[in-house]
Amino acid sequence: MKKVMRISVLVLVFMLIGLNARAQKNLRMTGFAEYLNNNWIPSQTYKSLGFNTWQSQSTIYNRFNFWWNPSNKLEFHVGMRNNFTFGPLVAAYNNLFDYAKFLTYDDGYMDLTWKISGDDSNVLYTNLDRLNAKFAYKKFEITMGRQRINWGTNLVWNPNDIFNALNYFDFNYIERPGSDAVLMQYYTGDFSSVQFAAKLNYRIELLDSLNTKKKLSLTAAAMYKFNKWNYDFQFFGGMMQTDITAGMGWAGNIGGAGFTGELSWFKDKDDFSDTSGIVVASLSADYIFKNQLMVSISCIYNSNGSTDYAYKNQNAGLGSLNTMFSSSLNVKNLTPSRFDIFGQLSYPASPLINVTFSAILNPFDKSAYLGPSATFSLSDNISLMLVSQIFTGDMLTEFGDFGQMYFLDLKWSF
């Protein structure tokens, strides 16, 4: 069944590409080609596991975005990523876990990510993260298929984003993952709307200490958005997989500084009377000075988070890997800690160069993440980015002790 579905999807993509000249007037395409080099300096923990030298890997990939409007009421959207990842670091990861399986993991109802080829030191795969149709009539819109449903308002952590949780450390995936979903919107005013969304995805269910199985899950919720006192407010309620959920968020400003917040509550629907539920909340603020220096701060609270070492109950080495490579991320586990703090400085050193320094601190296990970066505009459509991801802390803390990551990212957009 999945093979038939994938073939059908590819046929649809090639049909869009091969539209006749008249139809192509209503076809838009964007994309980019990118080269990403990554060097890992292992921590002492990983050196004791046999990673004694620097490890490197490279990724060559491209993206295509297609929008086709056969009428002013109907739009089709396809987004495709093609990735070739290779190098010694791929082999190093494969010594710890199945890296190709991690890269091609797709929890959607439609499995639209598949491996084309690969071995211990490389993998070539394709992913369709957008495949949807949107119909609009007057104040009503409905979008069906793989899409991005963005209910978050904050920079780093988005507890309201129950459909598409994002790993902050996946910095170069700016489009963000999609969900196999239906989204209906009715605009009740210029700054207000009612939304209903539902998605189907597979989650991994633990049967016992050795066995797991994939189980189909439903996430569905309704949201009301409106503007009051120059603030955008949103309230929602529904179900996220096995939990009843409700929450709210806002976006506005105080004294010229942007101010946003999100709060979500979750309670197991099968054990509703026995627990108080889980609360995840985040706040963000940002301010731009006259010299264009931008300061951003944020924090997150997780009532179910740890006040000890974040991964105390796991084996050595697995904790920091979870921070970097979680494939089961959702808004209930955006952080394993009770509380995290984020800060960022961003400054345009010149019209063509922007420098940024970001940091995250876990105050309970004293681990931290440091992320200096610089972006260079080489031409109108070519950019170069240098990124560091430095993880510090003891074994089994949230950000320690994975080591250090250094990236070079060269991108051509078209």
C-alpha cells in the first residue's frame, strides 16, 4: 500500500512539472541547492566509547516548492527535499544507532520519506514535507494533505504547536516539518478567525522493555484567534494523541519590545481522574536597539520536567543524543527539564554580514548550550553561514556532554 502511495505521489509531482505552457502560467516554483559540512569534536564520554578523533560529514541537498493555481479558489502545493549525506560521521552514528532509519523516519499517515540508496557511510533519501490542496471561498478556507499548521508564537519553544513540534537544533530546516492533516479556517473579521485542524500520525508504543509497535493516533483541536488591546490572542482545546489538551497564547509588545507567550495543558484521557495533568508554558521577549542590535530572551516551564540530571534514568551517552536526535519530539517534551532559559544577541555587522550568539541554560543540572553563528550574503541569492553548537555539562545532563559541532552552510536560492 505504501509503495503504491509513493508511486502515486511521484506521478503527481512529475505531472505538475510537465504541465503545458498555458497551465504553467499559473505555476510558481522556488527552491535552493545547499551544501552543509559538519564537524563533531566528541566529548570525553564519547572518546571513552571509541570516538577518539574529530568526525565529519557532508550533506548535499536541494529543495523544490511548487504552487499551482488552476483557479483563483484552488491551489495545490508540493514541497520536496532530496538529501545525500556522507562521511565518517555517518559511520560513527551507525555505531550507535541506525542513522539512515533516523533520517528517513516519517510518522505521518502517508509515509512520504524513503531511502533511495546508502551504506554504512552514506545515505540518499527523498522527503515530501508539503503535499496539499487548498480551497478558498470568501471567508472560508480548507487545506487537505501534508502541510505546516503553525499555532506557535514564540521564537524557541512553542507549547501551542501541537501539530508540528520542532527541534531547535535542526537550524537549517527553516521550512519545518509538515503533518498529514485537514485545516479549516473561517475569518470572522479582519483580525479574528475560527480554526479546526485534525491530523493522523503514527506514534511508537512501548509494549515491554524489548518490543515496540506503531499505533495510529489522532490529534484534533479548535482554535479561536482575535485581537484586543493591540495584542493577538488565541485559545484552543482538543485532543493530542492520548491527551486531552487546552491552551492559549498571545503576541504583542510592551514599551517597544515584542512580548509573546504560550501555555498548554495536557491530561491523559484514559486516566483523567487520577492525575493533575501536565502544564508546559513559555515566554519570549525581544527588543531592537537604535544600532540594530536585537536582544531576545525566552524561558520554558514543564511541570513534568526533571529538577535533577535531565536524563538521570538513561544509559550513559544516550541523554545528549536525545537532545540532538529526538524523533518523537512533541510539545510535552520540548525540554526534559522543569525549566530552561534562552538568550540571543543578533547584530548586523555590515549590510552583508550578520552575527548571532545564542545560549540555553538548564539551571537544575547546570548544563548549557552555546551557539555563535555568522551569516554572509555573497550575492543576491547565495549565502554562507558558519554555525557552532557547543554542548557543556556532565554525563546525562540535558546539554552534556555531547561535545561540539561546527557547521559550514553554503546555499544558492532560486
